[in-house]
Amino acid sequence: MINPNFKTAFSVERPPQEALNAIQNPRGWWSQGIEGPTGNPGAEFTYRYQDKHRCTIRVIEVVPQKRIVWQVLDNYFSFTEDKTEWKGTKLIFEIARKGDATEVCFTHEGLVPDYECHGMCSNAWGTYINGSLKRLITTGKGSPNPKEE
């Protein structure tokens, strides 16, 4: 059976711990406007993009150099009929050493093709994960959304 969840992956020639550190710094690759702690299990943070999207996320698992899991506790989209489409979904980052490289695999568990936001959200995740996060790991500088005033 084909997994309907959104998935993407990339490899970098950096140690797994550098990938983990970058993932745990979503202000460096997703949005500078993220508020709250993002590193340890139990921590909760909020993401907001203009008046279009906001969500509250809890860190539910951190396995050093291997895995990070965030759960979306609450969500609001201004552009979908079901404003809460992400609520209850999980953002899973798996890190694995493959020879001289580190593979980062991202799964948005619950972001499925039936969701109205699927196309737009998949494109956005592709940009954030394969672009901004990968650059943060390899160069030390991602391209997150700027903090809104």
C-alpha cells in the first residue's frame, strides 16, 4: 500500500547532530516568528504566517541524532473550508547516517491528498525542508519567513 502522508528527504555531508540541531531551530529555517521553546519533549511553540495560518505544536519525541516528532495541537487556516486540517497531525524528522552523509527524512503524518491544503502545504514543505532546512544544515543560514511586526 502506498503511504498517503506527505514525505520528502535529502542528504547532506554533515554529522547527524548538526541536522538535529538545525531541525530543533525552526526559527532558522521555517519562521523567525515562532514563539516558545522548540527543543525538548513537552515544549510547545506557535507558528504564525500572516492571517493565513497559525498552529500550536508540542515536541513529543526527541531521540538524539535519530528522530524528532512534533504534534500539531491546534491549527487555523484562513484558506480552507476545514480550518483545522492539521490538528492532530505529526511532523516527523528521521535522521540516519548513510556512509559519509546524513539523510534527513521528513514526514507530515496526516497531511493526506484528501486535505484541501494538500497541494499548497506539500509545496511549502518542499521549500522549507529541501531548501531552507538543508541550507541551514550545510551553510548555517536558512531562509525562514521573516518575523512579522
